[in-house]
Amino acid sequence: MNPSDFANTIDRTTAMPARPISALGLFSGGLDSLVAVAMMRDLGITTKAVTFDSPFFNVSQTRQAAERLGVPLHVEDFGPTLIAIIQQPQHGFGAQLNPCIDCHIAMLRRTGELMETMGYDFIFSGEVLNQRPMSQNPAALRLIAQKCGYGPLLLRPLSAGLLEPTRPESLGWVPRERLGKIEGRSRREQLRLAEDYGIKIIPPVAGGCRLTEPNFARRLKDLKDHEGLRGMRAVHLLKIGRHLRLNQSTKLIVGRNERDNIELEGNAELYDLLLKPEAIPGPTGLVPITIRADALQQAAAICARYSDAESGQTVRIRIRSTQGLDYIETQPACPENVEPLLI
Ligand code: SF4
């Protein structure tokens, strides 16, 4: 059965189940989703939260938020789906590399599928009318509801009073008059409700999705345009160290601190070279084994630049691969030659 067929199978006259009404809520752990879950529970709805794990979002904070709220949480791996969306989002990107409309459609579609398999009655989200210009304007909310395939069963409790009634409202599962009429970017009403519901820890405004961060989006776009978005490791590495584009096919990653260095060494694979200054404190560098000789010399000079070596000092760089060890002698690159390479 396709999703919209499922939404249409509910008979308006006989649809009040004898058991408590239950709902699955899209949950990020942000203020809006916290309040949406609390509102549903306050209305006597049996509620479970769903969140989507990916390299772009830290679900450990979401888990903590769900735990504090005392709501059961279902976590789905969403990395491959979101990477496929970023390759070619049907509805474009937001201000950075955030394909929010397609991302919401996919998350709500999956939440709807889970609703069916887990036997819940409807789904809800903490979306707020006109809070985000691209993905929460009236047309975008309608589009998302329609494309996810579960529109009639998708309740947006925070703004429901300003939106078309959904099936849970018209069937009397949820009293429409007790739902919110929140619109826009102000968090005042959500903060007031959070206090009413006893939510003590209020998350910061920023949602925590890396796709909305300019620095991360720039690195991701560079990866997409050069090596391509193949595999999770390359995406994971975007969060570590400094990234420098040496040429069309070669990027150098240099650790900024000991933690980065350890992470880079731990993530090195068969097709990587690891660079490290010898006999002097300095960063770990990671480049592909296919690197040209001139670019390897350049990478070694950049690693020396970020070491404790003085300008003009000769530095021996150790190069480690699965084939064994090699060495290059170099001098620290000039900062003015390094800056333009930073991604
Ligand atoms: S902010 Fe990130 S996780 Fe949220 S809808 Fe947009 S792309 Fe998806």
C-alpha cells in the first residue's frame, strides 16, 4: 500500500480506536520538538520520538534530550539517504548545503512508514509556520506534507491552529482548540510552553545540523565537486583538522591538535599516506597514495609550516603507507602560499 492510500483508509465515522491514541513524532531534541512532544503527551497521546542519525548531526544530544523528557526514542540511520539527497536535491539547497525540503520529506516519509509498521495512529513534527524562510513557509509545509505521502496524518501541533485541519483533528483524536497558533522566528511562545510543561533545559537556537554551517558546507561542496560524495569516511574526515586543496585530485588534511592527529591516524586506509615531521613537534597530514610527487613535496612543506620549525629550517617529514616508510626533506611553506589553499 502506498503511503497516501494508508492515510485514506481511515473511516471518519469509525476511526476512534478503543485504545489510547498514539503518535510518532519527528524529534531533533531542539526546543520546538521538545514542546511538540510535551504538548502531545499533555493531550493524552501515547508518544514515541523518532530521530535520524547522520554524519551531519550529533544524535547523542538528541538521546539526552529524549531521556530528560522521558520519551522513548527510535533512532534510524539516515546518512546514506541524506548523502543521496545532497547529490541532487529536487527542491534545492537553503543558504548553505542544507537540502531542508527534501530532507524533511524523506524523514517524514520514513516516520510515516514506521508509524504503519509500529502500529501508531498518526505522525507529528515540531515544524513552525514561517520560522524558516525556505522550508517552513506555507507553500513548503504543504509541499512537504504532500510529498512525504502522509499529509492527512501529519500534525504540526505548534502551528496547527493556523494550518488546514488534519485527520487527527477532524477525527477528534486531538482537540484542535488546544493546539498552538505559533508563527515566525520568535521563541517566546515555545519558551512559555516549555516552562508550563516543566522542561528545564532549553537547547540553544542553532539546530546543530552541520549542513547549515558555512565552513562545513564549503568543505562538503569541495568534496562533492572533486572526489565526490562516496562513502561515509570522506564525510567524517571533513570534521577533522585543516583541509587544503592542492590540485583537482588531491586534498591534504592536517591535524590542528593531538586529537585531530590521532583521529587522522586512526582513519587512514590502504590508499592513504600519513605525513609527520620527525624530531620536532608537528601535525599529522593525510593525503591519497595517488598524490603526484610535486604535490607530495608541497604537502610535506605545509606539514612543516604547521610544526614548531622556524622559517627556513630544514625539516625531515616521515611518510607512512602500507608499503612502509619514506622520508622527504623540506622547509616550512610560506603562510601566504598556504592560506589560499585552505578550504
Ligand atoms: S537542517 Fe539539516 S537535518 Fe534539518 S532539515 Fe535541514 S538538512 Fe535536514
